[in-house]
Amino acid sequence: MDIPTLTAFLSVAECNSFSLAAEKLHLTQPAISKRIAVLEGQLDTQLFDRTGRQINLNEAGRILLPKARQMLELMKDTRQEISNLKTQVKGTLAMATSHHIGLRRLPNILREYSRSYPEVKLDIHFVDSEVAYEMLSRGEIELGIITLSPENPDRFFSRLIWNDPLIFMAAKDHPLSRLKKVSTQHLSEHQAILPGSNTFTYRLVRKLFEKEGLSLQTAMSSNYLETIRMLTSIGLAWTILPASMLDDDLVALKTHCHTPSRKLGYITHRERTLSNAANAFLDFLNQEID
């Protein structure tokens, strides 16, 4: 078994089609069929049930599937370790970050990094912080620069870079903006615009309300903080956003409750070897620690 045959097997298993797998790998269908035939010959068993045009894994194929993924991951990690024996910082650096961090925290870092290491191609995925954990787990990225999860799984290494205090905000003409002091009870009587319920920010706010036994009225949600800010600024609802996003068109609500804070930083996988390009980027990030 080698990388090409295992890659062909995984592609056919994922696509349930020789032709789609060939298209995905930029190969001809006969080339894909030959690789599967070689693999089946090595194992002395068929791996797929072929019923008409339908292609499905049989029992032997289902046993091989997770093993094939592990073998390819091991090969990839081994190649990375060997590559790291060289001191050159080049190649592709795949990372994930949130839109907010990408817009407000990373521009200077990205500019200086690109100037320092022009041979590195940056492959940046703008995703929700929760998705970054999944991508890192699947080996699709080397690092994530995100809102750190309060329950960071053991397989991930995380480092706090920025404390991101949140404040309650509303438009100047919103009823809450006229109050000298705004309680959690007051907030519960008005609609809010917040990030999606699966986000770390939403969980922080929900925990605050649950602690006092109050309901949280959500008019709408968006995982784009700039969109939330705009909708709040025109008076549709109150929200909670990073203090750095407060400007003349919004008012900071003077609340009695403890305002939560997000922890922004980076995550890497403990069991994977980082490229020189990734380690160089982490050096830039570590200089930013609050």
C-alpha cells in the first residue's frame, strides 16, 4: 500500500464513484480503477460492492477506511518532520481565523510576516471559531487564530494572545440607552441581536442570563460581528460586542452585571508537527501577548 493507492481508495469511498474520484484527483477513470485493483490485489479481497453504477464500501472496505486515513496522516506527519530538518521557511501555511480577528487583529501581523517570508503562500480560511477546531482535528489547517474554547480538548494546545472585553451596546435612540443603569432584567425585556447559539460568545451571554433565571430574547443572529454592529446601530435591538467596536453611532450601556470577556489566541494540534512556516507565524503572534 502506498500514498497514491490509499488516496484513490479514500476518494472513491467518499464520492461513491470512480468517475467523481478521478475528477477530484485530476486523473483518468482507468487510472483510478487500476489503483483500486492494485490495492484489492495486495489485500486479496474486494473493497467495494459494485451494483450497476452504484459503488459502495463492503465490510472489508469499511474496516480499511479509518486505517487508510490514519496511514495517510502518519505519512503526512513524517514528511513534515523530515521537511523541518531544513531551515527554509517556505511552502503553504494553512490557517483558520474568524472574520473579526482577521479584520481587527491580524492585518499588521500578516503584512510583516509576508514581508519577512515572501516564499510562504498563506491559505487563510475565514470561519467560525468552533469550525476551526474541527478543521484542525481533521488536519485541514496547521493552526487556528480564534476565540478560545473554555473547554479546550486535551489534543489541542492553546495560547491566549489577547483579552477581548465585551460590552453591552445599543443605538443612541434605543430605550435602554436612556437608562442611567441597565440591569439584566432590563436587557431581558428587549430583543437582542447576537452571534449564533453555537458560538462561544452566545454561551457567555446565555450563562449570564441563566444565572439570574432570566430569558434571553433574540431577534436575530449572525456570526458576522460587523453585521451585528450595523443592525444594532440602526436601533433594531441591543447587543454585546468587543469594546473595540464601539463608535459614535452606538452607546455603551451602563450595566450592573459583570461583563464577560472573550479569550482570543491560537490553537495547534499536540500530535502534529508544525511546519517552519507555522512556527515562524507563531513567533509573530507571541510578540502580541497582552
